[in-house]
Amino acid sequence: MIGASVDKPGSNERWAQKYDLKMPLISDFGEHTVAAAFGVARPMVGVAKRTTWLIDPDGTLRRIYPAVKAKGHAAQVLADCREIWG
């Protein structure tokens, strides 16, 4: 699991500490190269559209969750992971 954000690295670090995240977070601050590559960059407002992708280790895209809302999202993704990978 990897997280990506268009926030500055320090902001990502504070957020990860606050929520005790164990996954790496990529800072895509500035050019928003990662967000643009995934088609979620919103340069006019300086943010990215919240989206989750489930991708196999071999690079196969299994699910896309557009317009993520925080409430219940993690539980849904976990359930889908269990369905896909057991």
C-alpha cells in the first residue's frame, strides 16, 4: 500500500504521524506529476481528486474507487482486497 498526496512532504509526515500510518506516502507537491499520470490532477485548485486504485503486484488494475469519501472507504477497500486475494 502506498499513499500519494499533492501536499508538501512535511504535511504528509505530520498526517502520517497523527494517524499512525505504516504505509509510505509520496509527496507530489509542485508539478503534480503522479496525479497527472493517474488523471486526477486538478491544477486550477491545486489539489488532486481523491481516488483509490487496487493494483496487483504484477501491475494489473483490479478496482478503481473514484470520488473517495473517507467514511466507510477503508472498510470497503479491505473487503474488496479480501475478496480478490483471500
